[in-house]
Amino acid sequence: MNILFACGGTAGHINPALAIAGHLRQTMPDAKILFVGAGRELEKRLIKRAGFHIVNIRMSGLRRGFAPEDLMYNLRTAKNLVTAGIKAEKLIRRFKPDAVLGTGGYICYPILKKAAQLGIPTLAHEANAVPGLAIKLLSSTVDKVLTSFPGLEGRFRRPERVVFTGMPVRGGFSANPAAETPCRDKPLVVSFWGSLGSEKMNEIMLEFINLNTRTALFDHIHATGEKGSAHVMKARLKKPGAPDELPHGIEVREYIDDMQAVMAAADLIICRAGGSTIAELTALGKPAILIPSPYVTNGQQIENAEYVRNAGGAVMIHEKDCTGEVLYRNVCSLLGDKDKLSEMANHQRALGVPDAIERIVDIMVGLCGGVHVR
């Protein structure tokens, strides 16, 4: 089989595709796999590091404002869409995919649209409880829309094409407590705001870390993200008289490359509520404090977070209500109640779909007429 993946923009779009591609590489070693992205540095870094080839086609999104700069941006997007369609057709005819799967990002639209026009089986995976624009536009074109959350059929024009599969997660994410070896004197809190980070939340984390430094109740690993300027945060946190040292038990990174191991070791996780992150929390069964991004279109992360909160797996705090002190009080309260943490962990595991990748691959193979999988 030749499988073409379209994804881009954020790690939340890229990592699910990498999880499926990694599974295919193991189960179909003769399959040819190609990624197409929109040229973001993160796409190149994550995909190439995983050992896959990527081709870039320039594509941008839409702005919903009516200011002159927004209109000019959308004109460029329209131009990019035409060019992307032409390049997509050339790429598809050259690679000859048996199936095309999009996992999010605007690059999905021209790739899946052209593949469907050429009669190639197409699948679009929606990561969030509220469908994004690209997947929603494609829902009447692709053969199957795959969802991470149940009960979303009514949000698409062709509900008969919608299948709940769950969200694929990368290898190493497991809810096996025996695999976790937290040999520490203190609880571990892990926090991150997605691959792009958040300036406002990083500022709140400075206050949060300083509060913990005074009491040293728990160890803490924080990832600032690409916008977070990890070196700036480190400079503001370093101990007086010890310019090369952060407070004991505090670690600041730009990006957590070994996310599986770090999350598995955590007692509590503070994070956004993107679909990929939610799936990783449920796969590991990790209690969380979710602070959904208010800047994501249509409140996607808010609905994701509400879904987990209502199931008992997380505490949800709106960003507008969040301060370092509010966050610190919530963390201390949860870490001081082991029964509550255990209960939250069980609720997280109950939400997980451990065979999401197998479900997606089965649907893909079925659309291709059935291919032997080793």
C-alpha cells in the first residue's frame, strides 16, 4: 500500500498521523508512507525525526475579521488554495496513494479534496469535540470522517459517514501502572501549553513556580512551547547568587521531547485541552487540571475540557479565571487527596480508546478493498 498523510500546524495534528504511520510501518513493512505539510518548522522536525519523508505545499487558513489586513490575508489564502490544488494533483499522481488520511490543519483541504476527485479512498480525522473548518468542509467529500469524541454525527452534513474511532496516540503511552517508576521523594507536577506555547499562561506559571519554590511541596517540569522563550523564564527563575541554577526540583524546557516518559511519571498534569492531549491523558490515566485555550475557533478546547471534567477525570479552569495562586491552591488540594487523584485517574482511563489506531487502519484497509496486514 501507498499511504499519504496530510497534517500540519501543530503537534496535535501531526502526532496522531505519526502514531498511525508508526503502526503501519510495523504491521505493513512494505507500505510506502509519505507526509505532506504546509512548511512549518515543527512539521519538518517531528516527521523527519520519526523517520518519514515529508513534502511541503504552501497553504494558509482563513481569518474571520473584515479589517483590510484580514481581507488581504484571505486573498492570499485563496491564491494558495488554487496553487495547492495544482501541486496536490501532481503529488498524488506521482505517489499513487491507495488511501489518503488527513488529521487536521488547512493543508488537509486541498489534499483530500483532490484525492477524492481522483477517486482515491479518503479519510479525515477530527481531533476535537467541535469540528474544525477544514474537516467540516471536507465532510461531504471524503469517504469517512473519524472522530475522537463520541456522538458527533449530528455536527456533520453526512452523518452516515461519521465513525467514532477515538484519537490515535503515539507509542509508549500506556495506562500500565507497572510501567511507571516514580522514584521520587515528592510528587511531580508537569505543565505545558502545546507546541506553540502561551505567553499569558507562561507568565502565570512564573507566579505558580515562585509560590512552590517557597514551600517546595512538589517537583515541577514546565514546557514553555516555541513562543515561551524558555531561556527568558529560566533567567527570571534562577536563584540569586547562583546564576546557573534553577530552584531545586524545578525544570524548564521549551519542548518536552520525551513526553511519554514525563507524563507517565507525573502525579498531576496541567495543560491545554486539545484533542491529542486529551487522548494522551486518557491513555495514561492521568489526573489533570485543564485550562482550555480561549483563542481556538468555536471553543473547541472548552468543549473538550468539559467532556473530561463532566466524566470526573479533570478539574477545569477558564484562562480568564486563572492566576498563579488559583492554580497553586488547586494543585495543593489535589496532591493532598490521594483518593481523589486515584478516582480521577480511573475516570481518565475509562474515557480512553486504546485500539483507536487499529480501528482507523481497519477502516482504511476496508476502503482499499482489503489488504493483507502482517
